[in-house]
Amino acid sequence: MDAVQRLVAKRVEQVLDALALQVARGRGGEQTPAFHLILHLAQGIRLSGLLLDYLPREAILLGGTREGLLSRGESVTYVEFSSVIAVTVDSPALLQQVPFLLRPVPGREELLRHSQKLSRELTEELWPGEAQLGGRSLSFDVDWMELDTEPGRRALEEAMNAVAQALRLMGRELQANSPSRRIARVRFVRGRAMAASLEGETGLVAIEPSAPRLSVKALREGFTPG
């Protein structure tokens, strides 16, 4: 799932343009990924192979593969572009190396707005009316030290979304319990590893951008009292 979260929808020809540019750079000596494609044709036929070349909106050249590599026979298939209605890319993690196909990493201000939106929605969903009755609204706070970088902001956005999912599940399960048992604040900080813990009514989320993101299950376990 991590590999596809930042992908954005593009027209088939735009996807092929972007992938073919990577292939061309590879032919020029750069280290680029090889893209194994499945082309879905209007006639219901599917063709697969490594993308070797693409003439924009006219023709596609696929190389025959065996176990993901070009076959020794080096068979090739020429495909009319007009017959292609969809493209499947194997190993979507490779698309992380094609900036055109990725949603831009959010900036600091965008993340602040996102955190406010999430905390407001969670408060209204799980503890409706509490703020109006004098209670505290849920808040997301960020210690930006070492997190205000592109990898840090990307990891922070993922952590915020996962925390929101975890709190929704926990809030529904604990609605009958004392309000003091619930989390009133989530604090995101830079850490040596991805981790979640509970300090009073504060859920603490440590973020290490290069580590795998925290699962909803791990967050729930870290936020559970005792």
C-alpha cells in the first residue's frame, strides 16, 4: 500500500510518456528502473513485456521477458497505441522514481491545515459537543525539528493519517469509558525509530522517515493504557 499512496491518476498516454522518458535515460547510461507492463487492448487482448520504446500516441515496443528479465530470444512486440485502453505496471514501487506520477510532498503549512482538519473531524465524530461543554478538543501538535524536510513531511503525513484511523477505532471502542482514558493530544516528534506510546492523555508518535511507517495496529497498541 505504501508504494501507491502518492500516485496520481494520469491519462494512458501521459503514463507512457513518463515511463518512456525513464527508458530513454537508461539507454543514455543512467541507472533507471525497467518497467514491466501489461497493455490492455480494446479487443480484450492483454500483452505483457518490458517497455523498450514508445512513439508518442502512435506505437509501443515491448520486449519479451522470462522471470522479469528480457528473454534470451529477445522477442519484441509492436503495439498500435490506438488499441490500448489501459496499462498495468508491475511493481508499483518503481513508480516512486517517476516524479510526474506522484503527488507532490505537502509543505509545512499544508500539513498544519491537514492536522487541524483531522483533529477537528475526530473530535466531532468521537466526542461530539465536548468543546461546547467546556471540554478540550483533540489536537495534533508537531515538533518540526528535523521533520521539516521532504522525507520528514512525507512520513509525517502518513503518520497523521494512520493515527486518525487508529483513534477512530479506539474512540468507538472506548466511548463508554471515562473521558480521562481517552487521548486528548497527539504529538509528533523526530525519533530514532517509528514508535507510538502514551504519556497521560498525550499520544506520542516518534517518526523516522527512512523506516517503514507505523501500522494502525501498532499505533493502537502504543496508545493503549497499560
